[in-house]
Amino acid sequence: MIDNKELFSLKGKTALITGSSQGIGLALAKGLFNAGANIILNGRKRDKLDKAAKQFDNRQSLYKLCFDVRNYEEIEKSVNNFENNEAQIDILINNAGIQFRSPLEEFPKDKFDNLIETNVISLFNVSKCVAKFMIKRQQGKIINIASVQTSLARPGIAPYTVSKGAVGNFTKGMATDWAKYGLQCNAIAPGYFKTPLNKALVEDKDFSTWLENRTPARRWGEVNELIGASIFLSSNASSFVNGHILYVDGGITATL
């Protein structure tokens, strides 16, 4: 008989969450940590990682990898060193991402390049470096953080919509290539959540009113509401789920 508790247990697993010094990444790190996983925090700035690490009780189950998700050589060196000298990475959550808002006709070329490099190319960089070890072990979980903009668009964020559409299809491509090696590759697509990335929108009363009226749940999401989805996709409970995009959005993609 299957023990339901074991289905969702992450005890003994090690999870790398990119961009986990704040916001959604940090919330997911805490959630997986409380489900029993060892956590690898990641970010570009050592001081922010150190500050985030102080929010965890048991530091023995916590690691920090400081690398830029845009730098393949830096990632490969960090991941190889960790796998060879610390522990195996069982779960990868590709969370790192940025936003820049501007009318498309005025969108700066350098901002577009940086957004695509951070939101899309980073998935290739980190996933390839981690997946080679998962493939050897014939098991692993990769979760990409997509968005409601994987399916929808709003004025002023066309390049971001491009990037998150790519995340959705990249997830399907990962599953198509890597499921045969025992990997489950899926995505979580958050709706509008209260995060540092959305600070300006949260503080914009007109936008918040529009969003609350547009969302069936009639409110912003709280980052802790993404933890359940991340545990499900990280655990044995999702052993036959592959290439799936799980929307956690209060119903915004379900209605006009």
C-alpha cells in the first residue's frame, strides 16, 4: 500500500533554486526545506545570499552557490564542483528572472537582450549543467518558473511575454528529450504575486484595482501559495507528470 506521506516527502533530496535570495525563489526554498529537502540557495550577490541564509534554522542542510545564470562557464564550474565534492542535485528550480516595462516601439535593445539572456538562455545554461548528472543517475526533477504571460499578453511587456512563452515551450522540449532518462521536467506559471519584481504594480492603486477585478480570486497571490505546487512537482507524487505547465493564478487564465 502506498504511503501518501512518502509521496510528497523530500527528505534526503537536494534542491537548487536559482534566484533564491528573495521573492518567489526564497519562498520556494523555504517550502522545500520544510518538506525535508536540503537547499542550495543561488544568486549573483554574496551578501544577499548570506542574508537569505540567516532565515533558515538548520544551516547544516543549507548550501550557497554564487553564480550568474547568464554565465555558462561559471555555472558549469559551480555545479561540477558541488556534484563532485558536496552532494547530488536531485531537484532544479529555474526561478531566476527579470522584468523591464516599456512600450515595444521604445524598448531598448540592450534591455531586450538582457531579459532574454536572463529569462531564457539561463534555463539552457543551468539545466544542461545539472541534467548531465541527473541523466547519469536516471532520475531528476526540473521545474521552470513560467508565468501567466506564457499564455497571455499585456501592454508594455512584450519581450517578457516572449521570454515566458519560450519557458513554456522549453519545458515541453526538456520533457520530450529527457523523460526517457527518468527526468520529470515541468513548469509552474504564477499569476500576479506580491514580489519585489512587482513592487511598483502592487503600489499602483489603479493597477491593483484592475487586477482584483480581472482575477476570479479577486486578489494578488501570496508567494507561499506557490509552495504546494513546487512540492508536488519535486516529489514522487508527480512521477508520471512531464512537460506540464501548472498555472497558479487565481483563475486569471480561465476567464476573459
